[in-house]
Amino acid sequence: MRNPTPFIKKMHAGGMMPIFFHPDEQVCLDLLHAAYEGGVRVIEMVNRGKEAKSIFPKIRAAADKLPGIYLGAGTIYHPFEAEEYIDMGAEFIVAPVMNPKLGEYCAKVDVPWIPGCGTVTEIFFAQELGAELAKIYPANVLTPDFVPAVQAVLPKMEVIPTGGVEPTAESLKKWFDVGVLCVGMGSQLFRKDLIAKGAFDQIKESVTQAMEIIASIRAGKS
């Protein structure tokens, strides 16, 4: 890590940021608890589906009872959406795109912003707008080879790959070996088939295993 701020320290300590949403409020709560019990301390609920805005406050209330958790809102495109979720308790904002207006708003209200970027130019503009961490998306298209290219010209920026990252030693090692700060995972971690049958203990085990893999990879590099 390069000159870590409190935000970057939290994201690094998390190692993995699970990304979730389900139209059923109870499923969202079950996923939150499965992730937390599996060792996660940074989590992103995405703004997908008409139910998201009514569910987020319930997730915030539940997260308040889980010591050390850091809750953000994702799939945020515009300042007005960020404002809504920040008012509901989002501690950071994640975007699938690099919208300068969103970056300016988050900087104004002093809330960390993770923009989705697909080029070095977008990451540069994100840095100019105050972002410390860029989401490279879709990661499976950009591949781990993209990360050193970014770091060579923008050494102060940290990177989180999202989209196609798998909770396996093979996948995670490729990303951490090139120097990512943490990884984002959604459907690869919170599998639809397990959610459908309410197998939240299995989801918790998957989270635990992924966290253990990340810790092992980091220990090997230290």
C-alpha cells in the first residue's frame, strides 16, 4: 500500500468486498450475516431493483449491530442517487462508471467514491477528482495484466477488480500477485443456486474459504 488513508486501510484490511442484492429483504439480511460470519468487514449493497431503496435502511440497521463492518452502496451513477444512499447511511459509494459529477459530489460531502474504470485515462481522471481506489470493470475482460500498466503511470492509485473474480486460489492469486488492494465479488461468491435453497451456511463457508485464501496469499508475499 502507498501512503494509506483510513479508507484505504479499511479496504485493504477487508481484502474482499462482497457485492450483493436480492429483492427479498430477508435474503439480503441473511447474506449480510453470512458474509460477516465468514469474516467480511467491508460489503457493498447494490442499487439494483425497485426494492433496493426500501431494503438498504434495514441492512444499515442490521450492520450497526455488527462491530467493525463498513457498508457501502453500489451501482450508483448520479449525485442524487449517492445523496439518497448517503442519507440512509452508506459509508462509501461505488459506481460502475466514471461520472465526474458523481466524483465531485462525493468529494464535496467527503464520502469515499470508487468509480468503475476501464482505461488508464478514466483512472487518471478519477484520481484528479479525488478517488483513491478505482474499480476496474469488467475485470475478466481487462485481466490482471491491466493492473501493472495502471500502476506504472499512476502509482498512487489503488485498484479493486470486479466482474469475473472467482473465490478460488487460482483466480485470487493472479490478482493479488499483481498488487490489487482488494477484490470485489458478487455472483461468484453469493451463488444463485445456494440462495434459492437458503443454503446460507454454505455461502458463509465459501466466504470463509475465500478470506483464508486471501490471507494465505498475503502471508506468502510478506
